[in-house]
Amino acid sequence: MSNYSLAVMVLSDAVNSPVIHFPGRQFPGVLVQGDSLKSMASLAAEIGTHLSVGDLEEARSAADDLAERLGSHVKLYENTLKAYGLTLPYPSAR
């Protein structure tokens, strides 16, 4: 593991998912906090568990929760890039 300083551009300092741009990268990224990352990974595993036992209602509920959490990160990312006049690294559905 390297231990060095690197200057990054912080485009949004949102508490749970700041948008940052690393030098040399074409597009900014989102820094997902460790606890948020773990909870989303747990939801994904929960979906699989519910599907494996045929509990579609609980799987759907967990999938909706995961989609909502991920969607909030995407919305923040898209709004931040738009505010800076930057293009998205993927086609926009809007």
C-alpha cells in the first residue's frame, strides 16, 4: 500500500458521497464511505439469499432499497457534473 499525498479536485463535498476528480483521469468519481459501501454489499447479498429460497417479496424489497441508495449516488454525481458543465461518462437517459 502506498502512502503519499495527491491533490484531487473536490467537485462536491456531500457527506456520504463526495464527487472527486483525480489527476490523469478523464471523469470524476464518487467516494462512497465504507459503511455505505458495506450496507449496499449486504443488501446485494440479502437479495441473493431471498432469491435462493424463493422469497420474491423480500428480494424485491431489498432490491428496491439498494436501487434507491445507488440512485442517490448517481443523482448527486450527475447533478454535480452538470453544475460544472462536464459530460457524463455514459449516455444520459434524460
